[in-house]
Amino acid sequence: MKINAQFRDLTLSPLDFMEVLNRLGSIIDSIAQKRGDVQKNTWRLKGNSRADAGLYPAFDEGGASPAALAVLKEEFRNSPNRTYVSIWDGSDAAASGVSMVCHVGRPGALNLFVVEMLGEYALAELTTVASIVTCTVQEFNPAYVGVSPKGYFEKRVFDDKPGVGWMLYLPKLITAQQVPEARALIPVPEHGKNQTGTIIISVTDAVFSIDNPEHIEIANRIEIRLVDQDLLPRYVDL
């Protein structure tokens, strides 16, 4: 299961690795509140091999670790205008675990944040995944956040727009009257303030699967309904 978000941030520099790691740390904390087996102190910077990927802790007791900051600064010394921070949870199982990557360009550029959940984590409960989406919204103020399994990208209705998949956050107030096909709508506030957007959920009684034709059909119908009401943005307009 993947969570994809695109965002613009006039305040975030591509070299501000401490800020990026702190934001990722907040999202990890939101996962840990739902799953006791996720601990921030086990997370590591990704590397070119499994051995390399275990060398540098992403966090320490104070937040972003000095080792991680030093490695990232050196890695992007000659390419400061577009950087990324890629971390994983240090899981022993190669086919299970959680990873994150955040690509950042110059202030105001369109950036990308991705969470990938493998194995048992890909079967996370709806409330756990929705909480990750909510925290992502609070940390990055994205143009959208999509949650879907690998393979759904090719099954969405519109090639030039984000798909609904299992969940889609849009920074709009959306009602059940507007999207009756949605199985649930979760309002998203900004750090306890008024509602700033809505998570549209296509399936509530199971984890979304591309092997289930009914799941695909529901998500596609929601996409069509959103486009009919001019609620689903085009990638070029983000």
C-alpha cells in the first residue's frame, strides 16, 4: 500500500534536512500511536545495500540525528536545488515494513512525499491509515493525498488526475450529497482548527484490493462523480 502526497511549500528549503526529518518524525509518531511495533528510534537512512541502510539512525532523543544530517548534507553537496530524504523502519523482514521518502525542490516547487507499507503493514486498519493521511496533511498542507495498492494507478479513470483508490484527501469540504458513492468521509482539521479538507474513502469493510472488482468499481465511480462536479484537480494544475 502506498500513500502519495504532492505539496508546495514556500518556507521549505531543499537543504533543510532537519525540518524534513522532523516532519517525517511526526508522521512516524502518528503511526506509533496506532501500532506499538513502530518505534522512531529504529528508523534508518536508506542506502544502496541492506548493510548500508542500517548504518545511520534517522532520529535520536532530540529529533533528527546529527549522523543523518551530516550524511544528507554531504550527499547533496553538489546538487542543492533538488534533494530527498529516504528512511525506513529498520524491520528485520525484507518483505515487510514501512518506508518514507520526501523529495524537495526550491521553495514553491511541487514536491512529493511517499509512504510505502509492505507485508503485514499493507494490511493496516482503516483508522491507522487515515491517521497517517491526517498527519501528512498537517505537516505538508498537500494538494492531495492518495492511498492505493500498487497497480491501482493504471486502473484509475482519468490519466491526468489523481485516483481515489482506497482513500483520497482533497483540501475541500466535501459532503455525502456531493459524493454519495463514498463509503465514508472524514473531515480533516488543521491542528485542531476548523475543517480544511476531506478524506474520501471507497471501502470501509476491508483493505482495498485491486484483485476485487467491486473495490475498483467503487473507486472509479467516485472519481467520475468528483470530475462531474469539478472537484478532482489535474496534475498540471497542482
